[in-house]
Amino acid sequence: MSKVNYTNSIQSKILGSLGEHTVERYLLPNGMTIILKPDSSSPISSVQVWVKSGSIHEGRFLGSGLSHFVEHMLFKGTTKRSGREISTTVQAHGGYINAYTTFDRTVYYIEMPGEHTGVAVDLLADTVLNSTFPEEEVEKEKEVILREIDMGQDDPDHQLSEAIFETAFREHPYRYPIIGHRQVFESVSREDLLEYYKTRYVPNNITLIVVGDFDRESLKTSISESFGQSARQRLEPVYLPEEPRQLAPRLRALHEDVQMTRVAHGYQVPGLSHSDTPSLDILSKILGNGDSSLFWQVLREEKQLVHSVSATNWTPGTVGLFYISMLCDPDQRDAAMTELKKVIQEVASNGVSEEALQKSVRQVLVGEVNVRKTMSGQASRLGMSEVVVGELGYAKAYLERISSVTCSDIKRVAELYLRDDRLTIVTHNPNTIEPVRASVAVVEAGSLDFEEVQLKNGVRVLLRENHHLPNLHFKLICQGGALHESEKKRGVTALMVTLMTKDTTRRSAGEVAEAIESVGGSFGEFSGNNSLGMGIEVLPDDQDLALELLSDATLRPTFKEETFEHEKSSIGRSSRRAG
């Protein structure tokens, strides 16, 4: 038997064994989804509650980390049990309880001896549906999470990851950290927390998954008695904007008091259910999974340019990132980036060997086998298929697609997706090193290129030098405009932005006008269908005044009643004349 036929035979056996299971899926009258998979190979059960509510579902609270905050609070007490009773009951029955939050879900789980599966179901039903959010516990956990946020900001790897998501995604909520931005999280109240909990933690937005050694009929009765008693609720749809196709490379540099340089490359790729995802997953294994991968062998072993390098294809939903990370000495950064690009270009041009392909396919299949060795792993795979993809049979179908990936598929997806116009690069450098220079950041007199800087609060700043004339032009642009106005409040955007250029906490409208006109400058506003903003033009010596006026108008407007009435009347007269 040839090596390829032998490999295919092994793959067929693996796929066959992974497909041999009986899963029951049904709905409770209140809309809750139940998935049961009996497995008596071990006297353990994994009981998992998947709430389809993660950081991307926070609506008007985006960037606050409310989903993660709720996760912290759900074991703090219910209408029936105190927080201590919850943990004591789990321990008394030999179990383990925990939870986690991601972009698209929050999962609560208990691992427990199979004979006590019903206890785990009752506990999770109580915590997920009946939590009370004691006020003193809310304040305690808020401080805990604030420390988590601060710890993340002290971690270079965390900073790099957060920065590339914020830079690579311009519209999709993946750009917001799961834990939330500190300043936004600090403003969250207990009332905000309860509002979010009551609107998202409803039976028709929850999936219960139980895998393990349990009696099916007895467990169904327990599920009906615990989860089935809560009524179906109205579930507000959450708008998730589609991420636009990236059209040009993006570059961002971070500088800290560190010794090493970290580099992240993120290529925009399609999401989890796309037909190219299995090929991209295999490509990530070939390029950057393990010591025998192409990146490791070329960049670390042969060229000795990096301390570590890895690649993964991150595809949670409808859009993802083919993510490559490197750790290197600062003076090796540019050379390492050049060699990395050469490896990618070689694969895109000439493809990979059959041996490299089969090795990576085998890695994926063996990884799936290893995941399924535990009840928890099996439950997680079912949850991913049901809650994230929306197709319970997805896992098996995905593995079948993995096994059919060819060398030509690898070459095609490398050429199609690992291109500069899909690329975001973020570097985390010592303070002494120069930032990466690339076409996206070239700044030349008369050039149409811009340098992009991102402030810590998320504000993007585009800078372009042009010495043709001695003037400075500042323009602040926000998303908004007529498309976001309610039917009965047409024109509110134009009125709002006009008032922002008038009275502030530092100056009256007259003083603002006097300040800008005394230096021969101009200060105005604009609004359209999908944007609004303000612009200031001054001579270079007056840049501080311009920035002060612009920041006051943006952050400190007062919207005085008399100015409001005057400008509203003026806009009304202008509209009538135009009509």
C-alpha cells in the first residue's frame, strides 16, 4: 500500500469513528434548544449552557464588556441560593463549575459524576435564569474586572492582540475587546447589567448540551422541571454590520518599555462556514504549526531571525483573520518580516508538497480525536456547531471537507487571501526602535498617502504633509447623519453639529467666533446621509488654538437653550426658503 493510500485509509477510519454517535436535539415549548448525547465510556457528564450572547451582541453597550461582567455575576446568588450554596453544592457532588465569554457566546458548565447530572442541570438553570446580582457583589466584581483590564494592558501579547483586532476590523464589533474598554466599563451601572441580562438571558436564546453517562428519560424530566418553567421572551435582534472588503494594507506600531519586538500579521479571510475555510485551516498548519512548519524552519532554524513564530486561521463567524505572530530581537524585525513574506509568496506561487499537505490534514484529524476524548470536548464541539454555525452536523461535514483538501486548494487560497491588500500589520516595539515603514504609511509632500495613528481611546488620526501652502486643515468625522435619524426628528443631526460649534464649557458662541476669526481662521460643520463632523483651517502657528476649539466642540459642548432655539429657528427659515 502506498503512503498516500495508507494515509487516506487512516483518515477514513478516523472520520468513521468520529461520526459514530447518537445525538438528540429538541426544543422546549419556551424555545430553548436541548442537545443530549449519551456516552457511558466514562462515569462523567458535562452539562453546558450556551447563551448566544457575547461581546458582539451588546448593542448600545458595545465596548463595555457587559457579557463578561454578567459571566462574573452569575455564580453570586439567585432567588433560591446564595453564591456560597452554589459552589458548596457543586463540590459536595464531586463536580467542577466554571464559565467563559467570547465574542459570540457565554458558556456556563459543570463537570460532574454521571449519577448527579440532574443536580448540575438544576444548578445551571437556577444560575442562568434566576440570578439576582447583589449590589455589593456587583461592586466587588467590578473592581476584579478593572484589575483584569489593567493586567491586560501590562501584557505585551495582550496589547498586540487587542491592537490588531482594533485595526483590522473597522465596522464589525470584533474590533472591541471582550472584556471592554476601561473607560466604557467604568461607566456601567448595575441597572445596565440587569437590563442586558434580562433581555439576552431568555430561554429562546439558550442551548443546553449534556454529554455523558446519564439516564435519558430521567434527565429529560429534570430539564423540563428546571429550564422549562421559564417563559419564552421577546428577543431583540442585534445588528451586526458586515465588515467591508479590505482594499489596502494597514499598519500600526506600538512602543513600550520592552526588550523584544512582537509582530502580528492579520489577513482578512472569510468566516467559519465558508467553503475556503478548511483549506485556509490546513494552510495555517503548514505555515506555522509546530517546529516542522515552514515558518519555523525558515525563520527560526535556517535564518535564525525569530525566537518563535506561529500561524492560525481565526474564523469565528462571517469574517476572520489569518493570524501570524512572531517574537524577535528588535534589530531582526525587518529582516524577519521580509523572509516571512518570501515564504508566503513561495507557497502562493509554487504550492506545497503532498507530504506537507497530508501531515497537516492528519494533525487536524488527530486534534479532533483528542478533543473528543473528554465529555467536555464533545459537548463543546456540539455547542460550536449548533450555536455558532447553526448546523448540528457541521463538525462532521467540516472534517470531511478537511480530508478532501488538495495541494491546488492550498496554492489557490494562499494566492487569493494572503495578499497585501488584505493585510494588517501591528508591531509592538521597544521605545528606541523606528516604526515599520510601508506604502500605507509613506508621508511625502504632495503625496496622496496618509500616515495613520490610533490613540489609546480608539480615535483614528490620519496625517498628511503638504508644504505647498502654509496652512493647517483639521477635519473631524463621525459616523451618523440622516440615515440614523428617526422619522419624527429629521434634521436633528444638522442642528446638533451646528450647536457643537457654538457654546462650550470654556467659551460662549461669540467667544468661539472671536477666537477663530481673530487669527484669520475658519470653523464650520457639516452633516450628510451617513456622516457628520467639523473642520477648522488656520495658519501653522495657531494649531494649538485649532485643536483646543475642536476638542472643546467635540467633548465639552453645552447646548444652551437660547442658542438651541435661535439655531433651530434659523435652520427652519433656511429650509422654508429652499423649499
